[in-house]
Amino acid sequence: MRTVVFDLDGTLADTSGDLIAAANACFRGMGAGDLLCPARDAGVALRGGRMMLRLGLERLGRGTDEDEIDRQYPILLAAYADAIDTHTRLYPGAMTAVSALRGAGYRVAICTNKPEALARLLLERLGVLDRFDALTGADTLPVRKPDPGHLTETVRRAGGDPGRALLVGDSDTDRETARAAGVPSVLVGFGPSGADMAALEPEAIIGHFDELPGVVARLIG
């Protein structure tokens, strides 16, 4: 069974606004005010909570304070869970492409480095969790992206063949994961880091989800 696996943050959905709001809640709790800007720092937000905390602390001259990052990370996760879908939006055409792929006989799944419970909560709030055959998060398995085992196990849980899969993502982590697993990658050119995708040399870059079904058919049949 052919399988299309999606990253979540920055690929299926723009989650940056809610992530930044959660990080800024941490900084306000530290007495520092809002240190991150939704417009300027969206790309960093989509790389995870610890990256946001590190950037904010760098702006305070404390970028190497890993103990503070460890203290603030669970606070960030709690703040994020409390307001996980305030600003988040699925990218245009994302679910239309998922429906088209399912209709063409592909399995579809999500492989994300967001904690699994948060990923499930977000997809439930967006009303699309049941559209995917499997979902694995950062803490689902002993490994996580860019370890290829995260991707291949996601494919297996979706009922697919790891040798007939493809990963859709938005980062060097997704590109490295696909390469390590020996499968093609399709990177999205419409996210905050879209201009950087060509340098990663994926098998394809899409500018809109309307392009995805045709690209998938070309790459994995």
C-alpha cells in the first residue's frame, strides 16, 4: 500500500501564532514581556518549543541557559495546550489534497515532532483527526525525526509499505528523515521558510497543495 506521510507544523497547518503565544506566556512569567514576534519569528516557532525559548533567552543575553529552557518547557506546553487552536489554520487546499490522495487509494498519515497528545488535540480541534490512518509524535516511539525509524513505523501503523512511501514536510529535518529512510520528500514552498527549500534539494517542491496529488503520482506511482 502506497503511503503519503505529512509533517504537521508548517506543513499541514500554520501553528506559529499559537506556539509564539505560548512562548511569550513563559517570558511574561519571567518578567521579560513578549520577546517573540509572530511575523518575524514564525520560522523559529515551527521548529519547536525549545527553539523558541532559546531564541527568547538569547535576546535576554541568556541563550546558553539550558536549565531555564528545561524549566520553562513544560510551562510552554501547558500554555500551548490551553490555547492550541486560537490562531492556527490549515493551509489552503491541505485537506482537499488529503481527500484526493485517499480517494486515489493512498494511505495518509502524520509524523510530527510535536508531542503526540498535543498533535491529537490540535487535529481534533481542527476536525480532521479521523482523516488520517496513523499519527505518531515526538514521544510515540523511542526515536523521532530525523531518525528514519519514526517515518517507517508511521507508515507501518498506517497499513502501508515503508518502501512505497513519501514524506511531505517543510524543513531540513523532514528532508533528512526521508533521505535516511530511502524515500522521496516533497517540501512546501509556501511556509515561513519556503524560500530555503530549494537548497535542500528535495525530489519536489510545491507552491500549493493543489499540486500534491500529481507530484505524488509521479514520485511513487
